[in-house]
Amino acid sequence: MAVFFPAQPQFSVLLALSLFFKPAPLYAGEPLELLKSAAERVIAVLKDPRLKAVEQKKERVEQLKAIINPIFDYDEVARRTLAGHWRRRTMVEQEEFTKLFRAFLEKIYSDRIGLYEGERVVFGRETVDQEYAEVESRLINSMLTPPLEAGTAKWGFQRGRSIPFGQGRG
């Protein structure tokens, strides 16, 4: 499973809106409903006029991190990023890589939150199989005529944490 970090600014918002899950056993409907709820909360932060000013960026980022960080599995994404190299690293090296990788992701995406232009997330199929689940999502830029699908993403859920499966053009 590859993780792609897209260059298109619209995908930054898709990532921010799609990386959610709560720790709990998985039941049909829970991952999808949780993603919808989290997306609404993230969009509310992105649309909040009080937080759009440049001097409010830090507060805006902190509010987004408060939604995303507790439920995004940085450890698993870091492990998958290094793939086979992960096992050859010491525990100290793994911890350091995960810490740096998390800081890298937070920096990259926090620098792009100002690019939000009213995109909305449309959720597709949810598949739940015991402790694993998958939710499909699409990012739609409604500001364009006709509306443009900016891309798609699949997010898996394992051990109560979200794991990106990858992203691609719509």
C-alpha cells in the first residue's frame, strides 16, 4: 500500500478532512459517520472568518490538530512509509523517524490550510470487516462551473486509528 503526498493544493484539504477515526470496536456505519462528523468540524474551522486572518493561523492550525492528531495513526503511516526499512531500524531510530515525520506532515499541511476554497467532501462506500474498515471519499470543488472532482482517497481503519491507503485523481 503506497501513501502518496500530492502536489495539488486541493488534496491538502482532502487529507485534512479525511484522516479521522476514534478508538473503539468497529461497527457498520461508525467509520463513515465519524468521518462525516470530523469533516464538518474541520470545514467549520476552515470557514471560520475569525480564523482566516494571517495572525490567527497558529490558532487555526491548533484547532485542526486538536481534531486530527488524537485519531490519526502517525506510527503506522511512518512504518508504512519506510516499508521494509522499518524493521532494520532500532526502536530509537523508529521513534525519531516517527517524531520527525509527524512534524513534517503537520508543517506541510498547516502551510496549505489557507488554500481552502470551499471544497466539500463526498463520502462513498464504507466496508467494515471485523476490526478493519475502509471509507472512500471524494473532494469536490463546487466553486467551479461545472463542479470539478479534485480527487479521491481511500482511508482504512485498523486498531481504531486511520491509515491512508492512497490518493489519486478522480
